[in-house]
Amino acid sequence: MTRLARPPSDRYRASGDDQPRGGEDEHHGSLGRAIANGAAFAAVAAALSVVLGGPLALSAGLLVLWATAGYLVGHAVRIGGAAAVPAATRCTVAIALTLAGVALAQVGLWWYAGTEGGVLPLTDFLAQTYGILVPLQAALAAVIAWWSSR
């Protein structure tokens, strides 16, 4: 049996029409796009964390915020990387960006406390104000970022 060089339906295709048809992505992912997408969500989550934890004085609610942020960062990294970035790299990038966002948020909360008259060093402030919630935020956000970026 002989195979055709081209499918018979190619005769109906307009010349130069090599774009994928249907709902396929027309852009390819890249590591830079994955990092940019994830970093944007991590930065927004950090800013929101400072607002919620500072002036609004929420503490346990920050767990929900960082669980959601971990999902969004991981998902953004997966979409930005698409098939061009291996899954292990996407997971690593998502976890790193999420943990950087959590760290940035904690520094922002400490800075806000300093503007309100706080004088404690960073680690003492976090330990006395939030206690176990800080490592829980980081762990929960990192696990969810890993899961959603696979």
C-alpha cells in the first residue's frame, strides 16, 4: 500500500495557509513568558497581602490568599511555558516565584508595621505577630503552585 505525500484535503487549503485550525494555540510558550506571567501574579498577591495583613489586620485570611495565589501563579507559569518548557522546570519556576512572593509580602508587612511605629526586627516581628502562619503560607502556596503548574 502506498502512502500519499499530502492528504487529499490539502487541495482545498488556500496557498500559504499553514496555521493550525480549530482551537489550537497560535503562540508557543517560553521560559521568559512563564516567568513573566508567574511573577506578575506573585507581585499582585504580595501587594494584596500587605493591604489585607496591614491596614485590615487579617492574619488567618492570608492563608486563603496565598493558597489562591499559589494556584494562580502555577497556572500562569503553565500557560506561559506551554509545551516549550518541561514540566519539571515549570514546577520549579512556579514554586520559586510563589515563595518569592510570600517573602516579599512578609517584608512588606514588616515595613508597614514600621510605619505604624513598630521597632522589631523582621524575624521577631513575623514570629510574634503571625507565628506559625508565615511558614504555613509558604508551604501551602508552594504545594499548590507545584500542583497547578504540572
